[in-house]
Amino acid sequence: MDNQKIIKDSGPSVVLIELVINNEPNSSQGQLSVRGTGFIISKSGEVATCAHVYDQIPENQRQYLMINIPDQVDNNRILNYRRFKAELSRVDKEHDLAILKIQGSGDYIFNPINNFGDLSDVVEGDDLLILGYPLATELISSGFGITMTADQCIASSIKRRSIDGSLDFFMVDTHINNGSSGSPVFLKSTGEIVGVASGKVISARVPMPDSKTVVEIPANIGICRPINYLKELIK
């Protein structure tokens, strides 16, 4: 399946997970902090993401958890988003997966992704496509607005547990940047989701001349979790 079809079919279901802390009750604006990416998996508004996306939110701020969903394109061809509150529904910390449930959606119609594959069908060298919101905080603060991106890569290595041979994680030859966690990973040949972007490998941390800032230099390696465990969590 080509990139354009995967983006067209699944892009509207890939969401931005954020905190919107409103210190002024009568204001529609608030302090925004992007936490990661997710994707809608049910018509009732369930969203799959990484467990660490939720776990890294301070407990006293979890009430501000929000989901931004791609919605309508206006007359200027600008994509607008709908924002909903969300709560944790289920979690699998061992495999870094979680399901959030959108709250107060009324009669809003969700567009779920349900084309799940199986990582057992993937071999090293297979072409993959990742949809998500990498570096969303940086792009928003720089004036680019909310920006979903598509990153093409290959399955670099599939890792199994040495004890029992069960699937553990797989590596891809691209960066999993801040904001990418929870992004769906598609097998291009079928258009099915085979994993969830989970983490990055850092090759070096370089202190800047001001001695207060450290720049992380990422290796060309990303870590993803098998979709097999998300299917178990959904059950």
C-alpha cells in the first residue's frame, strides 16, 4: 500500500495528547503541554498510546488531560481540531501500552483504526510508516501549529526475550522524537498497524557553552512495541 493511502485512511484517527491547564475559569485558553501521540481504536472514543505518556503526567495534573482530534478543513484549507477531555481506561506497563477514554463527547462520531496486523508477520528490512506528532511542543511554540508528520523507515531488528522467545520490542531506523510516543507504526505492504512508537536511543549528551543546557544527539534508532500486546489489552 502506498504512503498516500495510509495517510489518507488513517491520518484522521491519529491524535495529539496534551495537557491544557487553565488557571482562569472564564478563559478558553490555557497553558499547553504536549505529552504524546495516540490513535483512535473504537467508535466509543478509546485511544491507544504508550503507558509512559500517561505515567509522566503528575497526578495532580491528570484532570487536565485532553485529546486533540483532526476535524474539519476550513475555507482556507486549514485543518482544525476538536479537543476532548480524557481519562485512563486500561494500562499494560510491562509493554508500555495504555488506552485512554474520551469523556463528554456527546454525539461526536469517532473514526477508529481497526486494521491491526501481527508483528510475527514482520521481518527485518520490511518497509514501515509512522504517523504522529514529533516535536509538537517545539513546532507549536515556533508558530507552525499542530503538525502531524509521516516518517518512512524499515524494521531494523525484532527483539525477543531470551527466557521464552516471546516478542519484546522492535527497532526502526528513524528517530522517535519527543511527542512521537504512541504513534501507530504501519507495515506498508498491507497498511496494517504492527506496532506503537515507544522510545528513542540517545548516542550522546553534549553540554552547551552556557553550561546550563544539554543537547541530546539521537542515534538513528527508534524503539517500538508490538501491536500484539495492544490487541490483548483491548480484549
